[in-house]
Amino acid sequence: MFHKSTKTAQRFWKVLNASHHKLIINIFMRFIIQKTAIAFVLASQFAIGQAPKKLPETQHPRAEVEMHMRFLASDELQGRRTGEQGNLVASRYIAEQFRVLGIKPAPGQTDYLQLVPFAIQKSAKEGVLIANNDTLRVNKEFVILGSGAANLTADIVFVGYGLADDYKTDVKGKIVVAQIGTPESKTPQELFTASNEKRKLATQKGAALLIELFTAQIPWSFASRYFGGEKTSLDNGLGDAVAHVWVNGQQKKYADLFKSGATQATFKTTGREQTSVKSHNVVGVIEGTDPVLKNEYVVVTAHFDHVGMGKKGGNTYTAADSIFNGARDNAFGTVAMLTAAKTLSLKPTKRSILVIAYTGEEVGLLGSKYYADHPLVPLNQCVFNLNSDGAGYADKTLVSVIGLDRTNCKAEIEAGCKAFGLGVFGDPSPEQGLFDRSDNVSLAAKGVPAPDFAPGFKSFDGEIAKYYHQAADNPDSVDFDYLLKFCQSFAYTARLIGNKPVKPYWTAGDKYEPAAKALYGK
């Protein structure tokens, strides 16, 4: 070996050190590039759905989702019907889960329970509506939406749709006849909402009776059964309002009779007995970590009510099993919401999370409607609503997302599901209009982007019908491995949207985009 003390050796070592230095730099640079590439690949994997193992979603125990399911869909809760004790127990259970997680009540609230006032109307036992030589029978040719005992005869005045501009004459003490709903209203809920407003107006005008001619594209047999039977509705303070009925205007002779054929009519009824009951939405807030984005909220929702037991369940039952437990609809979604509440409270996102368990979905989306009209966080701060509701599952390899392509969060939804081995199927059974039939529509109508995250199905097949609103839909029929994956996917999707750099929005041209522009001011 050459010694460094000689000049030749010095020159040799100088050359060698320079070469060695370059070699070390080259090796170091290759190492950095490789590490950067690996980090980029890993980051890309996470971005497209590879959830980091350290996240709470990946560590969530199956036993916990099973515990929630077995309690919420237990026989002891008797189907969680709105206004009944099992429903109140369910809301208390959810509230205490929020408490143990350290989730805060919504601003201005001292607890997690938002009181939602309901009224339950019994079906009218007797009633007739007589005009000219025709006698219409209650719950046959007409239904009473609201009335105490009555016995009146009065002149008829037709007022178009019965909106404010349609009243051209004094109607005090008279029978006001109007077309059902408004030119825009189509769904049963839209018709009913419009009817309530018209009833208020007819009351203000001093009318004796409001008759609406039911000509909507909904079978009269369904409308008369649904609205004429025992009905739970929001207590809108209309108990003392004018008597209000729907007449089967799909029968042309009845439409003609009240629009132009008769000048006077008689109305007799024993009325509909009404009682007030209470229920609750359960609302909590997880504050975001970003000083700016925490002022935006991702709303995570599911309804926890179901249809009750016995005749109230609306389907067949036996003496051995008369409880409609509602495991799939919607303890499934409620457990997903509770999973997200836990994992997001353990590791919050940049945006704040507003967690809401709705009551009253099965009686007309009423809990979510009440919240949308009485928000506890300003709606213009709510940038997205991830709702979970469904009729059941027929495919355990995927999640069905109603409205998947309607917002700019499709990538996050797909990534959230892929992380736990589930595919995504968009908008099953589009002919059913499912987007507007679940609680997501209440915030969507206000402008908030709001898809529905449902258990996997592609159509309403026999597997769905086997359990949907059936007494057989109990916890023992649930695949808990699938439930866990579903809940993890839901929670991780909420996390990805909570951290999304770009603010969520509707896709251009969506029917709710104008409402969003009005809500957010752009």
C-alpha cells in the first residue's frame, strides 16, 4: 500500500479521494431518489385508497360494530319507531357514545339532543263530503289531512293552486278548492310540504275548508292509505287551522265536480285525534385541526329510527316475531356513523366534522328536514354531507353510492372503499329516484353536496326484498365482517373529504347547483 507522505502517493490519494467523493455522492443521490420514489409511490397508493395502518379506521375492532348493531337492532328497542320509547332509548345510546368519545355538543347546545316536535294523527273514523248528488266517503274518495269534528255547509270558490297570488276574492267562511301541490312539486313529501303552506294561507284568509284535488302522478290508493292512516308528522302548529282534505281528482268526475260542477258542499266528520310526541336528532361536533379549514364542516349523517312493531310495521309478521328490528335499515348506517365519530375524534381532520343521527326518516325524512330548517351550524359552513342509508345488501364486495358522480368527491369515495377491499357501484336502480328518497336530500335541497353511502346492491332483487322492512331483518342475519369493512370505508371516506385540499362542490349542471350558489354566494 502506498503511504500518503510521498508526492506520488499524495497525487494518487487526491485523485482517488475525488473519485471516491463522486462515487459517494452518486450512491447518496441514488439513495435519495429511490427513497423519494418509494415515498411518492406510497403516497400515491394512499391517495388512491391504501389507508395507512396507523389510522384509527384500520384498527377498529369488529366486536365494536357488532355491539352497536346488536343493541340498536335488538328486540328490546321494539323497532325504534319515531315517538315511541325504543326510539328515545336509541337516541340516548347514541348521545352517550358521543359523550364517551369526547365529542362536543353543537354550538349553543348544552347536550347532544335536538328536540324534534312531532304530532301523531289517528285515522278519521267517520266523514263524508257531499256536493250536488255525490257523496264521497273518507279514506275512499277523499282523505282528511287535518280536522277536528266538523259539520258545515258553505259555498265553493276555486283558487287555482291556492298560492298567495291565486286569491282574487274574499273566501271567508267559504270552501276553498285548489289543485294539489305546486307546478314544481312531484314527490309525496313535496306535495305535503306545499299543502301545509296552503293550509296556513287558507286559515289566514278565513276559509271554512280547504279541498285539494289530488291529480299527482302517484297512485291514489297509495296516497289515501299513506296520508289517511295513522300518520306521524312534524308538529307545525296547525292543530287549530282550517279543515283540510284531499279529493281523488284522478277521477275526472270529482275534479270537474269541485272545480265547476258544484257551487256548494257539505262536510261532516268526527275528525282526526291528534297527540304531540317528542323525538330527537343527536348532534355532535369534532373540531378540525386547520386554523382556516376548521370553519368548514363535513356533515356525517345516518337515520336511526325504524318502523316499530306489529301493524305499524306495515308488512307481515307473526306472533313469534312481530318486531321490525331494522338491522339493515338503518342500524347499518348508524353504526357506520358511530364508527366515523370514533375514528375522526381519535385523529381529527383539517375540516371540522358535524355528526348527526337523524330521527323520523321512515315517516317522511322529517328529522333531517327539521334539522335543515333549524341548523345548529350555519349551513353555508357545511361544505359536504356524507349520509349512510340503504335498503340492505346483496353484494358484499362493494358499496353503492347514490349520487357518486354528482360531486367532485368521487375519487375520495372510491379510495375510501378501495382501502378496505370494497368496490363502488354508482346509482343503483336509477328509476327509483333514490337520491331524493333519503335524508341526504334535505341538505342537498339547501345546496350542500350530499351523496348517500349505502350497503352494496345493484338492483332491488330478492335478497333486498327478503329483509327490507321485514321482521326478519335482525342482527343475527347480518354479516359482521362486511359490516366492519363498510363502516371502515365510510369513516375513511369522511376522513379523505375532511382533508381534501379542494372544497367539495356539485358537478356542473346538477339540479341542486343553483341552491348551492345561493347558499355559498357564488
